[in-house]
Amino acid sequence: MESMTPTLGFFGATKTVTGSKHLLTLGDSQILIDCGMFQGGRELRDRNWQPFPFAPADLDAVVITHAHMDHIGMLPRLVKEGLRAPVYATPATINLARISLPDSGRLQEEEARFHSKHALRVDAKPLYDENDAYAAMRAFSPVGFDQRHELPGGASWVYRHAGHILGSAFAEIALPNGELLLMSGDLGRFDTPIIKDPEIVDYCDYLVIESTYGDRLHSHEDPMLKLEEALNWAWQNQGVVLVPSFAIGRTQEMLYYCKKLQDAGRMPRVPIYVDSPMAMSVTRVYADCKDDHDDEMRISISEGQSELEPTGMNYIRDREQSQALNKAKGPMMIIAGSGMANGGRIRHHLMHHLGSERTMVLFSGYQGEGTLGRQLLDGEPRVKILGQEIEVAARIDKINSLSAHADQGEIMHWLSFFKTPPKKTFIVHGEPPAQLALQAKIKEVLGWDSIIPDFGEVHELPN
């Protein structure tokens, strides 16, 4: 006879930062929380081609925490391989997924064509294509914040604000045995612009917490000052500032700070090019989703201002315009995806500009192990891009205070509001040093024991 004790299986973001997939089993019912893509080096990316460790057709529901690709990027393949269950997400997350998933399909098709054309890989094919992504969108069902919604197997859940990106949420799941499971997704930061702060939680029986920055504290540097210095450098040197940037969240923050610099009279007349059709569409969603805005953003919009449209900003829509940028002279700043420089249009700009001392590459977020971004930050003198070896003469720098992930101190601050320890705390979504450091800190400060699960581990959640 099958056990009715709920179980939670860990099939992604285990001792690595990406690929979030957690399988909640309630008797005969299976609920997947997030279905993310593995990102980073080749070894990690190859995991996306492996069979799912569960049958997509057997899933009864999918609950999504937010729209980053490491949390939704495998949904098209999940649907393609048999998912018939609804995919629940906040309205803003669905709006962002409508942009990012088809874009992912297109990029994968383009990359497969490139590899085939240049004989880099004989059997090159996309993980899924644009049509697969549009098919996956039909599975989405919107659920707003603070609206309790039923799940198969006798559970229900409520979305709480996570403060990570627009629409990001904790999934607070009431299990049929009376216990409370909190899936944190990605934990955001307090007092950041545009969106609401993470909600305070003071109780759950089982907690799944991320640990991306579990071993460090974010810099307290002023991001506006760092950006101001980069733009002045470009002005004085007639240089090009390349900003590898995530289209969701980070690009909007960069535009927000550029606008603030202009309003304060601190920004030279350096043209800004956002070379990402996806980022352009996402920025519109950010401006429109007023329910997710913090007070400052809401007031600004009510007064008819646009905090996300600095003067001199230009959106690059097609590939020809993007290629023309590589022949243009500075000063200018180009913001393009991807954030870790492992894909998208930023790679082409890096190919053309890395060899010049009049180039600055300004990173604005986390760079995973094995990524091109990490290689550049680590000071590699030569890097390989699209099969070509490129010498690095450019200046490499980073804004250290723009992460959308809570650091160790912020995670501990959020955990400090718990009135009693969870029965089990699972640490996911981090590289091993970060996970071990956070585990030790939780033990030292709060006295809680915690678990760092391996891939494929399944844990019971008894009452």
C-alpha cells in the first residue's frame, strides 16, 4: 500500500545554482515546483538533454515561483513530452514567460543553425523551438498573490511576495496532513527599487531556501556611483561600455539608475543601446504591472514619469541593427543579454570589442562557474567565443551591489523572524561552498539543523 506521507524530491538546483525542480508527492498526486533550465558550463547545460527523472504525463500540477529561465526554462520540453496538467504562476510571471520562453526557443534554434553552419557540432539541434514555447504558454493559469488555491492531493497554496524580480513569489503550501511547506524560490533583497520587498514569514514546518550568496555579503558600494564612473570613462575615452545583463530584472535596474543619474545631472551624454528585443518587451511589462511596484515606483508612475526610460536610450530591434553597433564608435553603452555572457547578442559584441583597450565590460550580476562571464572576471587573458579564440585587452569591472538575490546577512535577517524552527530546512540553489557556509551560519546563529540534498534525494514530510 502506497504511503500517504508527503514527500519532496530534489531534481535540480542541488549543489548548483540552476535547474530548479522540486517534486512534491501527495499520495497518488504529483506536483512539480519550478521546472528550470540548467545554465553555466557545458557539463551543466548537458543535463538539460537528459530524461526527466519523473514522467511529465504523470504530473497533476506545476507551481512556478518566478520567470527566470533557471526556474521555467524547461517548461516547453515538459509540455512537449506529455504534460497535461495546469502550470500555475502569478500574472506578472506569466507575462514575462510569454516573452522569455519564445525568445529562448528562438535563441536555441539560432544557436543550432550556427553550430551546423560552422560544423561546430554535426548533430546540432535545439532543446526546443519557438513553437514548443508557444505551446507551453497555453498550459499557464494565473494565480494572484494572497489568493488561496487548491492543489491535487488535498493541498492548497498561497503566493507571497519574494522581492526577487517582478512577479516573484514564495509558494506557501498547506499539506493535507496539516503541515506547512514553504518553497522560497529565490529570495530577494530589502529596499531595492521598482518592486516590493520580500514578505516576512514567521512559521512553516518545512522550508526550502536558496543559497546563491550564502557564503558572502554584498558590497555596500553605491551602484549609481559605479555606473557614473563607467559612463564618464566612456565619455573621456570615446569608449564602449558593454553590459552583459539579464533581460528580466537587471536591465530594468540599470535603466532606472541611468535615469536617476540624469535627473541628478551626473550623467554625460553617452547613448544607451538596449540590444535585446526581449528586454524591451520586459521593460514594458515592468512599467505596466503596477500591483507589484513599490511605493516610490507607484508614485512616480502616478505623476506621469517613466523611471525606466532615460534620455538617449535606444532599443535595438533586429540583427542588422545589432551588427551595425559593432562598427559604431564610442562613447556608448550597450546593454545586451545574456547576463553571464553565455548566449545572446552580448557574445557578438564581446567578439568585436574585447580586443580593444577602449572597451569596458561591466558585469552587473552573478557569474556561474564555467560561464564566459566568470572567465572574464577571473582575468583569463584569452577566451573562446563561438569557436574563436579572442584576446582580452578590455577593462573588466563589476557592479557588486546589484544582485537580486539576498546575501548571507539578508537571508539570516529573513530567517530571524521565524518564531520556531522548521522541522526540516533544505538548502538548495547554490554552489557547495555557499551552501556549506549558510548551513554553518544557520546552525551557529539560529541553532537549526539543515539538509543540503543531493540530486534525486527524496525526503518524507511527516506531521
